[in-house]
Amino acid sequence: MNINAFTVDNIPMITKGDDIAEIICQRTLLEEYDIIAIASTIISKAQDHIIDPLKIVPTQQALNISKKNGMNAEFVQAVLDESNEVILESPIFLVRHHCGNICINAGIDQSNVADGLLLLPVDPDGSAKKIKDDLFRLTGKKVSVVITDTNGRAFREGQTGFAIGAAGIMTHHDWRGSTDLFDNVLEVANEAVVDEVAGFANCLMGEGNWGMPVVVIRGLDLYSRNDGVGAVYRSDDIDIIKKALKNF
Amino acid sequence: MNINAFTVDNIPMITKGDDIAEIICQRTLLEEYDIIAIASTIISKAQDHIIDPLKIVPTQQALNISKKNGMNAEFVQAVLDESNEVILESPIFLVRHHCGNICINAGIDQSNVADGLLLLPVDPDGSAKKIKDDLFRLTGKKVSVVITDTNGRAFREGQTGFAIGAAGIMTHHDWRGSTDLFDNVLEVANEAVVDEVAGFANCLMGEGNWGMPVVVIRGLDLYSRNDGVGAVYRSDDIDIIKKALKNF
């Protein structure tokens, strides 16, 4: 297997209303089954999904959490507004974002916006599907699209890239039922390939002013007719870590 | 940035005493700063780090845990023997392996061994360093080596590749202190690039009888004079999730 992965260079500063698919197509020639990984930040910027913290009025809940974790109450309110569920208030503020992703601070990013708080995209799966469809319209190529964000992990220092939106890509390679080299049936390998791809793309993207928000991975065919990243989110009833944190 | 990643094909079935570095060099031409990702399974096989479950005598602790989580007592004992610390006994058996990695069942794999339980390598960092040095001796090229294993994640379904051993590679790209596109100083981006690389390599490796245990990543220079993956393991005093699980 031989893979090529590259950043799409000269992506301009993205602002409200920019057409991400068009911007990509103007800068690279896509091929059938390419995987296009896109940093969630530029989706949010194109959506102008940015709020001015001065316009936020914290609720009592936000004020209470702010007292516990020492974070700014307006910021806490912004996180609550973006979330379905609070997992842990302090010492880290861990929530489930509306899109399903469990992450610190609802993924709200204070970097790389001129002013205001950059929120996660409104509907990352919807954005992935729209960009996939736009790319097909513009190029005639069937491609996979992954929207990435940077999250912390359990037990391990540092953040890595994860998929928070996807279209036209298998999220998992389910090896269960296939056999190993000695004909034993594999019992536990359900590989989250969409996150492995998102992580590597994130590695190429970089952060801050080195940021290259679009990466193309070519030669690794994970194309699927299915859209959506939902299968990566563990359901509540089997999520031991979430239960333990909520009881902590 | 333009990256090439490929599997090293025709790796034979690895058995006791095989020289992994030599086997790699016979099958591909390495270049300076290549990253060589190696599945931990073949390191363990070369070490013959395999135990016969019939020879294990479970302790009382193993019998107690076996009653709780329904796992075979000999298997539980094998996990305990490979671990420093039990985080959770049931419904998942989560431990800290001697090497530092917190994982289910001490990473013991029952697939791809003719008989017996395949353990993690004795000292993954040591193996990575030895292979890095051997590769330098054989090729004259400075390369990075990552030993990968497949682990589950918090909140997310499916497993991905992680680094459990490393040599000649930076584990993190610490962006903190660098500035974003608007000259704001980044506060929270400490990117665990070694795991992003391990995950992507794992995606190319596959599982079971499709297994390609060696992947070369070329063009992504993460070379460092530092050896060891230890920096990825969160220290106990700040590990909230571990504390919550131990109190669960």
C-alpha cells in the first residue's frame, strides 16, 4: 500500500460565506476516492460561527460552574450554550457538544479569530456532506470528507486530531469475524479509521500561524456511500468512563 | 507539505530471534528521517514474549477479579503479571502495563499467535532504540522508530493505533507560546504527533491476516535526538479520568 498525503497550500484567510469546496478545487486537482480532511476552524469561520463574549449574559448555572472551575462566566455560558450535557465541571470543563463529541470547553477555540470566540461548526456532518457534494459537482470525483478537531485523550498527554464530521467515508474498519494468520477469528478489532485519518491530517495541518487547514490523503480508499461520523460516539449505556466521571 | 507512506511488503512470519531491522532493510530502501512504524506484535514474536496459559497458576487476586469480570482466571493472572496497577476490574479490565501504557487486558493479544498469549514487548522503548540504532548501522540513515499498539479510547467507539515505544522522534509538537494568525499566543496546543503517526500507520497496517506490520512514513520530519515515549503518559496527580475510574 502506498499513500500520498499533502496540504493544500495557499488557502486564504477564511471569512463569512467563503465556499470551501471551490477554494479547494482552485488550488488542487482532486482524484476519485481522495480523502479531504478539513480543520473545523475554517468551516466555523465560513459560517461566521463566532460569538462576541461581551454579548453573553451568564445564567446562574454558568456563574456556579465559574466559581468551581475558575473560568470566566461568559466563557462558561458559551460552552453551556454549545452543549447537551455537562460531564465534569472542574478541574476540567468536559461536556458533550451538540454534535455528539465529548470534549473540553465544547471545543471553543480562542485562537485564530480576530476577536470573539470561535465555536465548532453548527453541524459538522452536514458541512462534510455539503462539501463532499460540492466537490463532486465541481470535479465529477467521488471523494471522502472528514472535518477534524483537536481533542485531549484519556491517560495520555497532549491533543490529537479527531473526526467530528464525515461524509462518504467508512468510520470503522470492522475486522471482527475475519481471520488472523492462523485462522483464528478476530474478536475485538473494530478500527476507528476515520479518527486515524483525522489524527494524521491534523499532524500535517499544524496549529497557529503555520496552519494548513486542508489535507488530501490519496491512495487510502475508505470511500463509503455512508455519511456521518455518529458511529464513533459511544452510547451512554456502555460508556464506563463517562459514568465514572459523572459520579466523581 | 507532501508525505509518502507505504507498507513494507513481504515481511515473513516473525519468530523467535528474528532481526527486525535486517528484515526491514532487506525489503526497502530507507531514507534519512524516515519514520518507521512497527506493530508491537512482531517485536513480541521476535522476543518470543508468548506465554502458555496452561502453565499459569492464578493467585487469589486473579480468582477474585475473574469472578467479577467473568474472564478466565489464567488470563486475568497473565494480565496482572504484565501490569503495575489495576485501574478497573470490571466490566472492562483496565490496567497500567509495566511500560506505562494504560490499556485493556495489558494489551495481551490472542490473535496471530499459533498458540499461547502474545504479550506486549518486554521494553518497547528499548526495542525502538535498538531497531533505530540497528537501522543506522545497516543504512547510515538517521531514522525515527515508533512501536504501535491498538487501544480503545474514552467516549469513542473502536480502537486506533497508539505509540507504546519510540526512538529518535519528538513525541509532541508543543505549539504553546507560538502565535496564531492574529498574533495571539497559543495556550493549549501540545500536539501528540507520535500518536497521530502511530494511528495512521495502524490504518495502513490492517489487522488479522491482512497484516502489514511495518509502515514507512517519508517527508514528515519529526526526528529528534530524544528516545522514549514516556512523555505521552499522563502523571497520576493530574489524571482526572484515572482518579474517577479508581473511585468508581
